[in-house]
Amino acid sequence: MNRATTAIRAVLALALGASTALFIARPAHADLPGANPQLTRAPYLTDVTTTSVQVSWATTTQSRGVVRYGPLGDCASQTATSATLGSPITVETQRQYSNTVALTGLSAGSGYCYRVYTGGAGPVDLLGTLATPSFTTLDAADSAAPFTFAVLGDTGETTNSGVNDGSVNVHQAQVHALVGAAGARFVMQTGDITHPGTSQTQYGDLFHTGPDVSSWFGPSYWARTGMTLPLFATVGNHSMTSTFTSVWKEPATTAASGGVFDLVSYPSYLGSAPISYPTTYYAFTTGGVRFYVLDTAWGNSNTGSATGGSCGSHCKIYQLDALAHWQPGSAEYQWLAADLAAHPTGPKFAFFHFPLHSDSASEPSDSYLTGVENLLVQSGVDLVFNGHSHIYQRNTAGPGGLVSYVTGGGGADVNSVGTKGCAATDAYALGWSYSQDRGSACGAAPVPTDDAKVYHFLKVRVDGTSVTVTPTNSLGQTFDVQTYAVTG
């Protein structure tokens, strides 16, 4: 069946070296050793630009959050304080306070370090004896320097190898640690950060444990990696509450691209209930590449009389998403078309949740996105990264050279691939069935012998017009490495 956790850690120790393996191999615990007890959610980074970043965290006490920061080697040369007191949140039954502070006036492509404090008289260093974290701002839009980023999808689940008893999800913990050790500048997320839903308890903290509790900010998951790696968030069908936009912050990037990162009210489509959903679409350019984060999502329980067409019930949410976001007159479609037209040259990558092409029976290809795919092809987009399907899949280039990936193995229970057949365009795909205790594959992929080989993230290195995508499984093994020549 599945390898013992000790075996996974042994392989990682060999692959990553002793110092990294010490972190990865740490047993489950209910806090972050070294941090001050007032810190309930470790600091995490969002909305990184060439000149700024957002730092967020949570505490047991309410105050104005304070960040002391500076260039590497001078980490306390500047101080930033939140404009308001921490916002109340509840994890399980505990009242906590969420803080966000923007660090501004930074330089492009530069390293910075920081620490977080309580405000007011007698400020407390919330990181305690933990090492001072650091991060690097985005390179300038016209920079020619090589850079690396990570792509991660469908995460935030306490289920471990098919069992949801509240213990640590070992595969997710390994993936998060490997992302942190990958040398990435930032992380692009392809939706459904938490499963099965989105709540402050599901996101959790450093102390609370249990089924569907602390599946993202738990000490074994994003708590350490998030302190140094900014994440660009993408909404998914399990993210349809206001919690998503309160946890994730992208104000500078959204404003600069004229996008949307907010609750948006939608009318009824095919008898669905009028509703407000978090809506996220925005773009940025770094190192000569234009990044597009798109919203392809709809709530599972609000599908009215939709049928999903020939695809059936699994595609009802695809049908509603298309009506809300992807009609020629819709706000998102018009924004995307205009931004693509304004950036006619250079490499372009797109990230969104519902998959263009997927051989998962439960999360199949989204044929309602054909018009979006055509727009991306016509506008010279080179690579598309999707989630939703809890598998790994690389699709061959279609007309116009567009290559798409499904990267849904970041921590949510992985699924089988190809049970209803493998598409001719499916070049390499991996899946796993817990009910049958076996792996599955399409294209050139070998059938996986362990579910640990299906959990994964993508490491992407950009060097001018050469882009290398390196999938890495939770054992630290790389597979299906591809290099592309993208638009100059």
C-alpha cells in the first residue's frame, strides 16, 4: 500500500540534504516551537511586487500590527504599522486577531528580512527565537535575469492517504516543505487552497488540530514556507465565501492591472440563487513574462437547473461559471481580452482552477472554456496551469502551441486518471485510487506504485525565452521534465 512515513522521510533526507530533512522529518506538534505563544497564525506573504509586499499574521491579543524590516543584513532599519487594530476571527471557538501590514518603498529584485511584533507599549517579538525570515521582491518587468517560481494546486486537507482522522497529512507537509526548498521567488496557486470548504477554522492556526482543522496554516504545512514565499491566490469552487478574500490580499497587483479581488454580486443563471462570491482576476509582469490569474469557479450547491450538457452533473459548475464569467460581454472576459491586447508581445502564462483538459472522471475537461482557450491561443499565451482535478496531467500543445498542465496534487486526496479513457492529447498523467489501492496513468507515464508519487508541485524556471517545468512529487523525485521555447 502506501510507504510508511519514515520511508518517505528517509528518501527526502537523501534528496534534500540533512538540514532540510530535519525540518521535513519533524513529528506532528501543536505549535511552532520558538514562536511567542501570542502568535496563532505564522506570518505569510502575499501581493509581492517590485516595490512592496503584504505581511499577514494572527495573534491572541488585539493591537496594531508592527513589522520591522529592511534589506538583508539590516533587518530592523524600517518600521511599518497597520492602520487599524487586528480584525477579529474565530478558529474553532477561540477569538483571534488577524493583522496585515504593507511594506512599501522596496527595490526590484532585492532581498529583505523582517520580524512581526505586537503594537503599543512593550511590543512583543512574535517570532521569539525563530530565525528572521526573508523574501525577494519581483524583478522589474523588463528584467532579463533568470527566475524560478512554483505552481501549487488543490491543497489544505487533513485527510492523509485516504483517512481523515485529524492527523498530519504527510504528503501535503512534504510538498509544502519541498516548495520552500525549491529556490522559487514566489508561488502561483491554481485554486481550492482548502478542502472541503473555506472557513477560518479550516485555514486554522498553529495550535488547533482535528479533522478539517488547520489544514493550511497548521505548523506542519504553510506556517514555515509562507514566511518566505509570497503566494498569488486563485479562487476555486471550494473557496466561495468571504473568508477567501479576507485571508488573501492582492490589492497592489489587482489595482495595477485593473482586475478584481473582492466579493461580487451575481444574478440568477438557469435558476441559480443570486449570490455574492469572491471573484479574483488580475495580472502582473516580471522578468519579461505576463502572468494572468483568472477566475474559473462556481459554488457546488448553487447550480439551479443546469445540466452540465453532455458532460453531465460534474460539469454543472462549469456551465454556471461560463455564464457568469466568460460570455463576450462579461466583465472578466472583457478585462482579459483588453489586457491581452495591451500586451501583444512576450511570454504569457495563465493560471486558473477549472481544467481545459483533464482525464479525471470526477473533475473532467471543462468544454465550456473553449472560447477562453481560443482567446488565449489567439493572444499568444504559451502555458496554462489548472487545478480542480486532483491529479497530475500534461497535455500536448494544441493549435497555436498552447500547452496546458493540471496540477491538482498539492495535498487534497488524489484521484484516478483515465478510468473513462485517456485523451490523445494527454501526454503524461498520474492518478491514484484509494478504494482500489492502486495507481493509474495516461500517455507516457508509468503507473505509480505509491500515492506519494502523485502528490506534487511544479517548479518553473524562466531563462529568457526558455522555460523548464519540473514536476516534483512528495518524495522529492522529479519527473516529466519539459523545456519549452516561448514567445520572445
